[in-house]
Amino acid sequence: MINPGPYMRKRLPRIYFFLTDLVKACNKLISPYSIYITDSLGGSFKTYISDPGAGNRISLLKSGLDKESLNLIDVILERIAAYPDESSKRKVSRKAPVAGGLLPVETAHARKEIGKKLRAVRRKYGFLSEHTEESVFYYYHGLSLLPAPVIKYINDRDFIDLGAFVGDSAISLIDFNYRKIYSVEMSLKSIARYKENMKRCGIGNDKYEIINACISSEGDNSALEIPDTGSAGISSLRIKGKYDRIIVDKKSLDQIVDEYGISPAFIKADLEGNSLEMVKGARHTLVKFRPVLSVAVYHNPREFFEIKPYLEGFLNNYKFMLRKLSSGIKDNLCHSEVILLGYPAEILDQC
């Protein structure tokens, strides 16, 4: 038997762990994984599109959209038909072709570019490593996809961050030179971490305002009792759980804007299934200030199919587009991180 020298004895543990990690990575690449459609945050997509009126709602959603948006809708519809709801999810072979084909964000080239950027972000914001999402730190909630005049339009003006979580969006969006960001969050646990993270980044108190509220359509100041999960998935649609219970006031966006004297140029909303309620309670704000919009619409079918036609009912001369901001496929990533981007068309007319 060969007796390893001191150098090899020192190196052997490293080699062992390297080989172990390599085996795990290989197993991960070949083992099956689940793909499913979320049905726990406001209803089943499958049930929704089986309704006799679904065809008309799909046509209204598609009206006036660009080619990439139309392709995304068709791909999502194929995936809704092909994959089970979350409540009946099952394993899928990694060798099986992805229903609808790959979207631009899901290609190998896109994944490589996104991965490179996120590695740099994690080095810069190590304390946020588990929250360096593609949608936040690569696409900036879709702002990186918009024309330069739109970015100039929001420069040095107020932003609103609905579903602020631990401040990851407030940190990433500082690159877009907001005057002040108003961050609305339900979770007290997340708010505490938000404040700590902003301090770590050297972002002063004058640059942000945290508002503890649940966004609703009515703004009646009624109270909602929810479990404070402290997670990115906290939702007014999930009211059960073995966590500390908190009481949160329900407010409309119009009410918040009036109360805090906000003049928003950009509104980001990721409300875990509550975005349609948000826009219903924001009509005055949207008409008056004509902000650039980034609204997550993937949590339930009413968000996905109804928000854009609803906005078109009272917002004149807006340009809308749908984009998926996640390169993932497995689990519910096959339809997650789809956002509706909107901006006043006159911004480009003035160029």
C-alpha cells in the first residue's frame, strides 16, 4: 500500500470534497425534476383557460403587443396545457423537450450571460447571496429592456416598490438614480432585514421610505391578519401557517400616494397574486402621473390575462410588452417571473 506524503495527506480532503461535489452536480444534471403550473395563489390556469370566454380574454391580452410578447403568450399557453398544476406535480425527464420550446431568456447563451453577471453581484452583495434573482439584478425588473428615453424619463424621480421584501430591489434600482424609493412590504421580519441591508450598502435614510401595508383595491384601512413568513412569497392569499401572526392595514396605492405625497415615475409590483387588486386601486395615480410600470403577472390567471386589458381601459397611449425574466424551467419557473412592462408612448414621440 502506498503511504501518501504530508503534501498529499493535506490535499486528500480537498480532492474528496471536489469529487463529491462533482458527483452531486452530475446526478443533478441527469436526474428528473418537476415542472408544474402554480395554482395556489388565486386559481388554476388550466381551469381558467377551459372557460368558454377564455378565447376572448386571450385575444384582448394579445392585442397590440409586439412579436416577442405574442410568442411568450403562446409558449405559456402550451406549457399550461402540457404540465400539471402544483397540486398534482410529477417528475419530468431532463431529456424531454420543454413544452413550447425555449424562450430567449432560457437559451444556453442567455443563461451564460446572466450567470456571469450574477456571480459578480454575489461578490458585491454577499449578504444577499440567496436573493440575487435574475429579474432583480440582471433585468432590473425589465428596465434594462426599455429604450434609453424611457430610462431618462424616470431619472431622479420617485420610485414605488410594491412587495419590497428585504430591499433587494431598492438596492439594485439605485443604479437608475431614483430620487427616493417608497417600499411597501407586509412582513415585519423582511422590513427589519431591509433596513439592515440598506445600511450595509451605504444607502441613506433620505433615499427610501418603508411602508408597512397590504395593497388592496379598496384602501378601506381594514386589517388583515397573516403569518409573517419573512419570505419573498408572503401573500395576502396565504393566510395560514405556523408563523408569528401580524396585523397589516389594507391600503390602495392611490391612498398611499396621497398620504405620502409621492409623484411616481416608476412602479414595480410583485405582490404574489395581488397585482390585479393593486391596479384597480391605482387608477387615479396611473392616470395622473403616467409612470413606467413593471408588474409581475405570473402568479395566477387573472393577473396574467386581465391586467393589461384592464389598464388599457383607462390608460391612453401606453406601450405594453410581456417578458419572462427568469432563465429557469424546473418547478414553476416554466411560467414564473413573467412581467408586464408599460410606459407612456409619448416618451418616444418626444425624441
